[in-house]
Amino acid sequence: MPGAFTGPDAPDLDALRTCVHCGICVPQCPTYRVLGQEMDTPRGRVYLMRAAAEGRAALTEGFARHLDLCLGCRACETACPSGVRFGELLEGTRAELRRAGPSRRHRLLEALVLAVFPEPARLGAALGLLRAYRRSGLQRAVRASRVLRLLPGLAAMDALLGDVPPAAPLPELIPARGRGRGRVGLLTGCVQRHLYPGVNRDTARLLALAGWDVVVPRAQGCCGALELHAGRTAAFRDRARRLAAVFPEDLDFVVTNAAGCGAAMKEYGEWAPETAWLAARTRDVTQVLAEAELPLGPLPAAVAYHDACHLAHGQRVRQEPRALLARIPGLRLVELADSDLCCGSAGVYNIMEPEVAGRLLEWKVRRIVESGARIVAAGNPGCLLQIARGCRERGVDVEIVHPVELLARAVDRAR
């Protein structure tokens, strides 16, 4: 019987057969922890994918639903003794589902989200409207009504976004200070540049202080991660090619400070071979700063570090952020239980699947409270938004920051 997968990005059957169904991944899966269903585990989803590839299952709404519920956190890849590349299989299967037609459940909401979030100019305009919506008092009126209860996706978006800071574009070149080490490019991102411009500013400042000339191409756009996770592989390839075209090829590294962006960019070469040079040079900011001698003053604080999924599982970067924070005099790193359990952000999962995301967020906030930390650091803007929302709604008084913000404060204290 012919398989249900026919497109160019279909998951490889041999790769699907690499899974031996041992179940080591099962307890690591966030959706299994919430739902307790076998088909909502990595093992169950691989079984479904393989059945479709072998012609034993069709791409039905039920099939799609189990794939929709996956966060794509890739914790299963870290746990898997057979080296199953689940993220790649998931993205290929979602591409096949998109060829068959997007899920009716999410069609309109997904179209709205993907028309705005990966487009920095549109996102900036939308956030400008959000700022006016808040200041006018309309938000209070909408929240007091029952409208948002009927639209859980929009309700999640409304709750997620806090204050919108003013735009703060960076110059296209920030010269190195002191002994030069080379040239790096900086990805400013979409959400990062509009909601956390201070993170980009601190990233550039620290890189320059570490001896790097920092190139910030003004024409850069989205990395395409959201489209990849949604199965829009053609759009993702186009994003990869356009982003590679704006960064000079003589850069030593291209630095990201958003875990999801970095994970997608490090895999560019597998989707668009001509962008492999960019993939090979992509580094998380903590990987680059780990070798730097930064002047750090005292910062007395108890800090818990949350492992963003696409940093810990996608890029396998765990020690560098902790090592950098541990260098700050007076800063005490406290253990966060289930540090690498997804917070429920997962790109736009918290908008598309607010119920499951809310359960995961509740667990994350509970662990933060148990840690006793007053500051939580995380290397991804989606995590920062999600965890800040959870703490705000539950009255937990903690500050949620990117690691580079703490490093920048320590540099200021050294003066």
C-alpha cells in the first residue's frame, strides 16, 4: 500500500524506523505529563508517522491533532538512546499535513499569527496598536466583558503581552573595545527587537566589550523558525536564503540571543544547502561570551536559570549560561527543579493551545516559587513572556530576565 507521505520534505522512513519504542522519552515529554496519553508521547507520535509513511494510516484530523499538540521542545531527543531526530521528523510530517490542508481547528488563528509575528515591520505596527489599546482603557473594558472567553487564543495573546517598550534600533556597526578578536553579526530577531530591545542592546555592548566588532544588518528579517514549526518549509527556506544574503560571509560568527532562532539557524544547511555557511557560524550569545574576559562587579542575588527548550535540547547549550552567571561576584545560582521542562511557550503554542500551555506554566511557576529565587533568567524571549505572565497572574514577585541583562548589570557595577 502506498504511503500517505508524498512531498519532498516527507520524513524519511528509515529515520522513523530508528525509533525502537523503548519509552525512555515518555516521562520527558511535557504533553504526556499533562495528557497522559500514549499517542501524545514522542513514541506514540513516531508510531503514527511511521504508520502513515507505510500506508497504514491516513492524514486524518485525529492524526493531525496528536501532531498539533506536540510542543516541538525536543526533550525526547536529549533522552533518546537511539539518536532519533524527532524535531526533523515532526517538521517533515507537519509539512505533509499542510500539503493536505491546514487544520480547521487553527486555520484562522494560525493565519493571523503567521501573518504578523514573523514580519518585524508588521509586528511593530501591531504592537503600536496594542500600546494604544492599553492606554485608551479599551483593554480593561474588553477584559471585563465575556468576549475573550469565547476566543481562547486571543485571550492568551492578550494576557501574554505586557508593556510594549519604545523601539530602540541599533547602529549597523558597533566597534570593538580594547583588543580586537574579529567580527560577528547580530540577529536582532522579531519579538526580541520589539519587546526586549534592551536584550539586543546589552548583547551588542557585551560583544563589543569582549573585543568583537558587531555588525547589525538593517535589512535583516525573520529567521523563519515559526514557519518551520508550522510545516511551511518552502517559506522557511526562503527566509533562510534572505537572511543569509544580508550577513557578510567574512563574519567569524552570527550571534543569536533567542533560543528558537538559534536552533532553526543552526539547521539551515539541511534545508537550503547554500545557507550552510551561516548555519556553521551561528552561535548563541552565551557560547561566544563564555570565552570572554568581562569586567564583572558584584551583583548580590539568588538567581534560578530556566533552560529554554531550543537552547538545551535543540542546541545542546546548557553549561555556558550557567558558567557565565556563576562568574558574577555575589550572584548565587539556585537549582530550579525541572529546569528543562517546557514552560508552554514553544513559539506560539501558548496561543494555539492555551489549555495545555497553561498547565505547563503552572508547574513552572510552582518550581520557581519552590526555588526561593527572586530573579529567573532564560535565554529566549518566548520563555520570558510566558514565565512573566505566569508569575504576574499568580502574584509571584520575581524578575524575569535574559542572562545578558544580568551580565550587563555586573559590568556596570565594575565601573
